[in-house]
Amino acid sequence: MTKEQALLSIDASGIKPGQVWRHYKGGTYRIIATAIDESTLTPMVIYQSTVTNLEMPWARTLANFLSTVDVKAVERRFYPVF
């Protein structure tokens, strides 16, 4: 993937800093930033729990953040709360 492709993927995702997304297990997380991994050019999402600011930020690949999980039924790993 090129840097330009990574930027296009991030833009097409609609994920923006400040948005709140809910994890399928119930927690809510605020998007801090989107980023590109320097060594692999993989699009990334940086997010933090809305419950406390004491928790360290998390980072996931954009693909993983938008992926589905198959628990009892297939559902998105994260979905926007806005």
C-alpha cells in the first residue's frame, strides 16, 4: 500500500477525531486520531476510553477497527455512536 492509498482508505472510512464509537463488548471510545504506520504504511486508528482519561490510548489497524466479529451473530467490532 502506498501513502496515498492509506490516506484514501482513512478518508473513505469516515472516521474523524472526536467521534465516539462503541465496541461490541459495550465500551465507548473517542477517536483521538487517524495515522499511518511508518514502517508498513498501514492505516491506523488511535482511540481512548470515554470512561477515563487515565487509560492509555489504543491503536488498531483501520481494517481491524472496521472488521466484524462473530460472537452470537456477526456484528461490527466498533460502530459509531456520534
